[in-house]
Amino acid sequence: MSAVEAAATAEAQEPYGKHRSSNSHPIPVIGAVTEDEVAQGFFKLMDLNLIIKLFEETDEDDLEEKQLQSVKRLVQCYQNGLPLRDLAQIFKILNLCAEKIENQSCFVESTCDILKLCGLPFLKKKASDEITYAEDTANSISLLGDLMKIPSSELRIQICKCIVDFYHAEPPKKHITGYQQASSSYKVQMAEVGGLAKTMVQSLTLLENHLVEKLWVLKVLQHLSTSEVNCTLMVKAQAASGICAHLNDSDPSGQLLFRSSEILWNLLEKSSKDEIIQQLSNLECLLSLKEVFKNLFMRGFSHYDRQLRNDILVITTIIAQNPGAPMIESGFTRDLILFATFNEVKSQNPLVKGLKLSNSYEDFELKKLLFNIIVILCKDLTTIQLLVDGNIILALFTYVKKPEKHKIIEWSAAQHEELQLHALATLSSVAPLLIEEYMSCKGNAQVLTFLEWCENEDPFYSQGNGFHGMGGRGNKFAQMRYSLRLLRAMVYLENETINQDLCEKGAIQQLTGMFKNTISKPNEKEEAIVLEIQSDILLILSGLCEHHVHRKETFGAEGVDIILHVMRADPKKLHSGLGYNVLLFSTLDSIWCCLLGCYPSEDYFLEKEGIFLLLDLLALNQKKFCNLILGIMVEFCDNPKTTAHVNAWRGRKDQTAASLLIKLWRKEEKELGVKRDKNGKIIDTKKPLLTSFQEEQKLMPLPANCPTIAVMDVAENIRAKIYAVLGKLDFENLPGLTAEDFVTLCVIHRYLDFKIGEIWNEIYEEIKLEKLRPITADSKNLEAIITASENIGKMVASLQSEMIESQARQDVQNEQKAYAKIQATNKQKELANKSWQNFLARTSNAKTLKKAKRLQEKAIESSRYNERPQNAIFHRTDIKGLNTTVPIGRVVTVESTPARIIGGPLADTDIALKKLPIRGGALQRMKTFKTIDEPKKINPA
């Protein structure tokens, strides 16, 4: 038994059921709900199946009236909300009722009444009802989109109102006992699951000539497009192109344009941007956008119109990012260029005649958006001629001027500054494409003059607003940064006319001076922008001086000083994230371009210990700098004065330059996966330089003009540069090398031979792959070359083995010497201990002391001549009555004892006979003393 049938059975037991069963011929009339019962908030269970059956019957005469009455009672019953369990049947009744509209217009009102119920809250009896009836609910809601096909304006509007009510849920008018309102977002979620958005988009094709219904559908889509799921469904239904193509349709209320633009915005934000751009990149959509924008630009004066105009321009900007969009074909590009420049360059075009922008926020934003879209449009080279015709360079350069006092301008000071920065940023993208126009406007002179103003101390209160003004509040750093970016873009074109013009106008001296001025200015907040300015200055100077010796001479000692200043910066700042890495790269590039090849500058660089600074940077072991520094070192070593500086350099722990280079070689080979044993010895004598990448790559026959893997390896790592530097230093007599370094040096010394052999091996392998057979002489020569290369590898491996063995022997000898030294030290300690023990024995044992005394006297006597020379004076070697245990002479000078205490040099030899009392802690000489007999025994002291 179904739930409905069970409900009907239960209903039969009620008084209303008894009344119905008292009739012998029951009439299938639905039970009515009294006003009292409605006031109590209870549902009277209805047999919805009977209503469905009633709508499906076709025989009865008064069927239409019964059907309308049943719908009326249904609406009255569910006027406080729709239970989820009855939803599927109610929507089935709705569908049956709607199907009759086409032939019976009287059902329009009944259908709309049921639709009004759908705007009421959905009710659940159990917490699980939302999940249990989710599928039925989704299918029911999706039916609303299908009903849009019925050609009834009133019905379509009511369907739209019903869907809009999903997003404005209201609580039930009366609480119904036993039921709760479903969650506020439940209807919206079920609409997503049921795919309602897709069917509503499809219904737009039926409403092209029905403005009111179309506006209601757009309102519905505006609500539905707030969800990512719905946006995805709408994109699949081609909503973007369908809506955009009708933006310019007639609509006195203006709602069509507003709601359509809002929907397009939501689609761009919440679905695949690329797919939306692809849908909008057609001629029909762009023509529609163009007409709308022109109308709003020329005739829109209200705050709302200006906002809408800017929104349309942003959407157009996004579409213009697609190279395939027919912007030029639609004529939109020409109009946009005209609108971007008409304020600065006078035009006779009727579109802008009499037009003038105000300083309102919307017009200010429009101006910035037009500059922005010019940057995007210029990426398409077919736009260049339109930019030339529109005098875009001339218009942008009107902002590259210092502020003039007492001049009336249409923008406020803050707005003018921001537009100035935006114009400079736009010029950086546009000017390189329009070189002739740039030079005809004297662009270099204008930028250098503007930079001169940026340097001077004129009071200028920069606002620092907007994206481009970042870091420039209260100073001119923002203007300086974007001016230098423009110059850098022009210099990088390597156009000799532009570069020569800059040099003739003193750009090198001006930029060098500017760099010096920025050194002492920055504080912590401005440090990042100043570092960017310094980097750009060095890059511009590099571009100007490269390949021109006379310009390098102009760079001169003043330029070398700024390079040295950067190189002396604290290495810890490289990890600060402020831009020191970029500045150092720019500095190394400027050494290469502005210094090398100019001997006076090279000599000055060497005098100022520049090579030492380069090696200090190399010793930091920053992989991103090593390649560039080594390249500079190779070029510098052509200068004969460089070798002495390189050999004189010492790093941490007294490391030499040669040792540093060999260490870098070992590290590079380890990263490349070159096969070496634990001592650094060659393993594969046939291919001693082979990397793991080369080993993984399969050899393929290549045309003669294509470099092979072995040749590319020379440029892809630093081994060739290390070989070149050590070669310039001469491989002999390199200071500060260990045995491990010498083992590695053997490989470095033969790098060129090994690389040549590796390339011949590749040639030999390619010949075999192509199944070619060289002539006998070539074959013999090829085999001889390969054999010679392998022999060199074996020779180097043998030499390395000898070095390793020699070092092992030397280590053993050093170890033995160390052990001998330890043994000598221990023996000395033993002798010292023995001496100390003898001393203790003499002081603690009288017999031992006497024995020592006798031995001492005997040694003294044995050292004398046996015969005394004539007229010789005999001097005693001991002092009578001295009770000491160590040998002592007659005279003892104690330098630490003041003379006033001991009375000067010892005049009396029998000092032991004098009694020296202690007074106040110091020995004092006594004038009176008493002589006592000499003791017979010597007591230990």
C-alpha cells in the first residue's frame, strides 16, 4: 500500500470519511478543508491520485468545471507550503493543467495558482526528507523550464516569479504542526541538480519578440548565474553569445542591458573564462557591444549609464585578449582608439564632436580602461596602422611632461598623476611598435627631460595612488620607474638610430649620475622601487654600450664605481626578496657590455679590486650567477694584469681561486651525474665527460647544421668556462691545491681532448646508425682518433691513480710523523714526571738529598781541570750553610723583589746566618743579628 493510499485509508476513518460513505453512490469529490482547520495549520490529506485521474479523464460533460474546482481546493489546502512527499504529484497536476492551456485558456489562472504555491516554502516532516525526496524535487523544479515552451505570457511570467522567489525565501505564514521548513538554499540546490538554468537559457530563443517575458527570463538568469554550477550549465547552452548578441535590442526601461551585462559578468567570474571569450569572439557579439558602447559613450550622462559603459568596456577588453576576435573587422578597434585620444588630439570625427570627459570617477576610470585596452590591441600587429592613424604616440606624450603651474587641466592633481603613469606604461608597450612616430615626436628628448625633472629637488607632492603609483608617495620614484621602463623597451630594440640619438643627448652621463643620486636616497619602504630603478639604469647602459668602445669610454671610471658599489653589497641581501638578485644580474650584464673590451675601464676595475669582488660572488656558490661570472672571468683573463689578481685572491679558510674553480667543477659533475669513483677518478675512459642526461638520450642522426648533444653540453653547463679560466691561468703552479684537487685537475686539463673524442664517438655512432660505410682511409683515421681519445683517458686515469697512491703514502708518512711526535711528547712527560718524583724524594728524604749533593759535587769536580793553572783565582761554586735542594750560584738577582726589602745585591755570603723576621707580610733587612754555630746536619728546607 502506497503512502497516498494509506493516507486515504486513514482519512476514511475520520468524520469526513463517514459522511462520504453514507451515500450509496459516492461521488469522487475531493475533501474540502474548512476555515477552522486551516486556522489550526493542519493539512487535510487529499487523494492527489484522484485529481491526476480526474485530469486524465475525457468523457464527462462537466469535466472542465470539476478539474478547475479540484485545483482550487488543492491550492486552498496547500496555501501554507508544499510537503516534499507530495511535491512530485503536485507538479504532475501542474503539468497536466498546463497542457490544457493551449486549447482551454481558462486553465491559465489555475496553473498560475499552482505555480504560486511553488514559491511557498517546501515542508519536511522528517529531517531526512530533503535527501529522500531530492530526486523528485529536482525533477519537479526542472519541469518549470519545460513549461516555458507553452505560449502563454501570463504563465511564463508566473514561472519566472516562482523561480525568483527561490532566492527570496520567506517563512510560512502559519506554523504547521509536525512540519518544518526545508533549508533556505534547498530549492536553489535542487534547481542546480535539475538543470533549470540550461532550459531557461534555451527558452530565450522563443522570446525574441516578447520584451516583457524576456526581461523576466533575464532576471531569472541573473539570479541563477550567481552559482558556479548554473554558470557551467548556461555556458553549455551558449548563454554568453545568445545574450550578448541581443544587448542592443530595443528596451525603453534599460533593464535588458543592465541584466544582460550582469549575467555576462557572472559567467566570466564563475565559469570557464576561455570558453566565454570563445563564445563572445564573433562578429555579431562584437557589433552589438560596439553599438552599445558607442551609445553609452555619446549619450549616457547619468551615473548609472557611465558605470554600465565602463562595464561593457571591461568585457570588451577581456574579449580583445583573444587574438582570433574580429576587433578590427567589426570597426571596434578604430572607435576605441578614437575614444582614447580625442581628448588629447583634436579630431573632426562626428562621433566625438562636442564630446568632453569630466573629472568624475567614472570618466577617470574610462580613461584608464581605454589606455589598458590599447596595450592589449597593439599585440595584434594588424592594429599598428590604426594606431598610427589615431596619433596614439602624440596623445600619450601629452602626459610625459612636468606639471605646469597655473595651467588649467580637466583632471585633478591625483588623477593627472595616475594617468601620467598609465600613459608611460602604455608607451612602453606601444612605442616599440611605432618607431617612426616615436622619433618624430622627439621621444628620447622628452623622456630624458622628464627624467631630469624627476631628479631635481622641485617640490612635488606625489599621491602614490593606484597600481602604477605604488612606492611613489611623496616622491618622483614612480615617474622615474616608468620612464626608465620606456627607455629600456626602446633600447632593447637595438635600433641604432634610437640608441645613437640617446647617446648624443647625453643619456649615458645622465643615467650614471641618476644612479649615484639614488644610492643614498632610499629608506626601507622605497628600497624595492629604488632597486628596480637601478636595475633598469644598468640594463639601459648595457644596451647602449654593447659593441661600441667609444660609448664604453664614456661610461668610464664613474660607471665602474657604481658597478663596484653594487658588488660590495651585503650578500645576505640577495635573499631579502626586494630585488637585489635582479640588480646583481643587471650589474654583471653591465660588466660584460660596458666594461669588457675597454682597457682603461678594465684596468680601473682591476685597481679597485673588482676581480676580488667577482671571486667573492663566485664563492657564494649561487648557481644562477656562476655561469655569468665565469663568462666574465674568461673575458677578463685576456687582460695580462688579471692573472696576478686571480692568484692573489684568498677566500674563506685561505681558499685560492684555483681551488674554488676545481670545487665548482666537482659540484657541477655531481649534479650532472658524471661517473667518478670516491676519489674523483675516471671510471669510463672511453667517455669520461658523459653526463647522466646524455646517457639517457638515444643517439639520433641529425642534419649537419644541428648541434649534437655533446656539443650542446658545452653551452649548458659551466665546465667549459672553468676549463677556459684555468687554461688562462696556466695549469702549472696553481697555489693552494689539495691532492683531491690535483686529481680533478687532471680531468680539467684534458677537457678539450675528451670533448673532441666524445664528438668523434658521436660521429662514429651516427655513421653506424645510418648504415654508412666510410672509405678505408677515413675508417682508419676514425678508429685512430677514437683509440687516441681512449688512450688519453687511460693515461689520465693512470696519472690519477699514481696521485692517489702517492697521497696515500704521504698520508701514511704524515701519520707516522704524528705518532712519533705523540711518542716524543709522552716521553718528555715521563721524564718530567720522573724529575718531579726525584725532586720530591730529595725534599722528603735526607739520605736521598745527601746522595744528590754528593753526585752534584762529584759532577762539579769532574768538570774541572786536573791541574790548576798558575796565577789562577779559585772561585767556590757553592754557598756555605745553604739549605736548598737545587743547585745555586753565589749571586741571585730577584727582579720581582724591591731593593728596599732585601737591601740591594747580596754582600754577605752567609745569608743563612741572618734572621729575617716577617713584618706586615714582607721581608725586612735587620741591622742586628746573632751568629750561631754551623749545623752539623743539613735539614730539608
